[in-house]
Amino acid sequence: MDVWRINFLETIQAENNLNRNRYESTVSILNKDLKSSQSSDLIEVAVGILIRHNGDFLMTSRPLGKEYQNYWEFPGGKLENGETVAQALRRELIEEIGLAIESPQPWRSEIFSYPHALVRLHFCKVWQWQGDLQMREEQSYSWERIPVGVSPILPGTLPVLEWLDQERKSNLSGF
């Protein structure tokens, strides 16, 4: 095997180890937060990552009057009783941004502890939708790519940006 290829593979392996250590640290912190959380109610949230053919993804700002107003996030919202993640995501995206989505693909879930709530975020990738963007809660929107140009970013959104960046780098390297 070529020396440059070995060095490249060693670099990839080192990055993977670093990412694994970051992930394990985050999980450890989240587990401590879960144990010390005042709230026993876990709020289930469906989150849509709408991705255009060119790789840009949609981010929206949180509306005025909500926790973390004007922070940037991926659109979505709370599951209602009896709803699946896909049903909640379809409902929320019509209500919030006027888009009807097709076939959301479950991607990852993450529990995140905010000062005001403990949430499980169900992230789904969405490649197909119908309609024109309508910011029905008077929020802003932006089509972004890594690194994002909007700020501030909602803390629960930061891991998603890292995951998207890891996928992008993985696709560029051919691994």
C-alpha cells in the first residue's frame, strides 16, 4: 500500500477516534444532565433536515416569544399524543413553514437537556417536499451548508451540524 494512503488512513482513524471521544464525552455529560434534571417529562420532538439536490439544507430562526428566540435550528416541533415522528413532522412543517413533505427518513435521535426542558430530538432527512416556503410564525429562513453563516445556533442543533460535516467529509474522501 502506498505511504500516502497509509498516512491518509491513519489520519482518518485518528479523526474517528477523536470524534468518538467527543461523542462519549457528550453522552456522559447528557447522562449526568438526565440524572440531575428537575423535570421527569421527556418531550418528544420531530426535526426535519430539508436537503436540496445541491446539498444546501434549510435552517429557520426560532420565533419571537419562544425559548431561545432568534436562535437558528432545523424546523420541526413536539409530537402530539398518538403521533408518530413522521406524522408530527408533516404536521409541524405545514403549520410552521407551509411545506408538505414526502417520506421523511429517520436519521438519528438525541436527548438534549435545556434549562427549561428535557427533549428527545428525532432528526429526519427530507429530500422531497411540495409548496413554497411560508414563514407562518414570522421566523426567518436560510439555505445553508457547512460552515453555516447564521448565528446564534440552538445548542441542540450543533451536533447535527457536526454529523452533516462528518458525512460531507466522508463522501469527499470516498470512504
